[in-house]
Amino acid sequence: MKRSIPKDTIAAGRRHTVGLKSDGTVTAVGDNKYGQCNVSGWLDIVAVAAGNVHMATNTGNAHTIGLKSDGTVAAVGWNKHDQCDVNDWLDIVAVAAGWRRTIGLKSDGSVVAVGRNTYGECDVGGWRDMVAVAAGDWHTVGLKSDGTVTSVGINRYGQCNVSDWRGIVAVAAGYLHTVGLKSDGTAVAVGQNKVGQCDVSGWRGIVAIAVGSSHTIGLKSDGTVAAVGWNEYGQCNVSDWCDIVAVAAGCAHTIGFKSDGTVIAVGDNEYGQCDVSGWRGIQLPGN
């Protein structure tokens, strides 16, 4: 049986947050320096992705991707490396956005990529049988239908050492680390662990994961949320969250989507990227 492809309805970048509404339109808050929040004209969207960036003074530029119901893709925002050149993509079933690049998963299990490829992070042309993709800053991760994982790009901190993973049902990638969710509700992580962002071995009952630059978020089956890693901006202060049905992580902020349709956020709000309390009508996560 072919695994269904998850559709992300909330996404967080370095300085902005994106939400997919149940009517197929999209809303966004935060920094709009490069037009990454110019999504008001989008229609028939079924999933969203936001380019994430590590926290550094010379970065922050981002883009936003929307997957349309007909399998085509929309893009706005920073395009210095052609990461928004997705107009010719067809038959896409899932999208991921990293720093300076965009990844698309096709209905036949192959993968396409545009953007900067300095470290081979776009070398996905040979990938097959994929059911999910994730994009870190300089590495790209693919989940295969058999529950194994592959990765390309920079591996300076071992963030691509995923070849021995088994039983994986979801993947997420950060600045320098990679996280996998296992079918038994546990999680595994590789890569830089300088601030404890890979300390997920004790997690249980996890049903979804999200990764920021240097923090990792786990959504538990009871609607509560676990967090490890960098917490300078309070992006891991989620211990009091409840009734959560989806999570997203930006560079230094965390988004939670509640079962009542409201959205909450903690962390860096310098650009208003956490100003989601007024959001209503966000699409429930699903397939």
C-alpha cells in the first residue's frame, strides 16, 4: 500500500510564518522584504513551505512555496539563486523549502530541485520511491517508501548520516541536523548537537516533528508538545501547550495549530512572525 503524502498547512521561515486556509487561500505574517508574504492572490493551494535560514546577521532573505491542487507550484520571495523558478513543475505532491532552494516531490516518487547547489544539496535527480522530502540549510533529506532515508549536501556535522535509519515515517531538517520520526512514535537525530537539538532519544508517543535552525519540536499523540535545543528566544517554551494538531518551526520561533482552529506561537517575533493569534480558518493537517 502506497503511503499517503502529508500536506503541511502551516510553515515557518527565518522571519515569516505562512498558513493555508481551508478555502485554498494563504495568509502570511512577518518580514516581507523580498515579497515572501505576497501570497494574497494565491488560490487552490493544498500545501505550503517556507524557506528557513539560520540566525546570522547577513541572512534572513526567504521565499514561500505553495503547492496547488493541480500539481503545479507557486513561489514568491527571494530568488537570487533561482529558488522560485518552479513555474514549469508538474505532478508535484509535496514541497520543501530550504535556504536558497526548493524541493519538489513528484507523484511518481522522483524529486526535483532548483536553487543553489554549492554542496550538492540539489543533487536529487536519481532519487526514486520517495514519499517525503525535507530541506535544511545545506542538505536535503528524502524519505523512501520502505521507511529508509537518504540525504545529499554538506555533511560536516554528520547531518547526512541517515543511511542506517529504518522504520521512518517522517523527516525534518534544520541548519546542521536531521530528525526522523519512527513508526513506533520515537525519534532519531543526527548532526550538530551543540545546544541539545538532537536530544530526542527519550521522546515517546510522537506523531509529528518540526525542526528550526537549532531546535527540534515533537508533537505528541495527546496533543502536547516536546522541545529540545536552542531556546534563546523562548522558541522551546511549549510545555504548557495542549490540544495541538500540527507544529511548524522557523529559525527561532515555533508555531502550534490547535484543534479549535486557532494558532499559537512562541519565540523570536522581531518581524511579527509570531503574530498569528488572529488567524482563523486554517486548514487541518492531513492528506
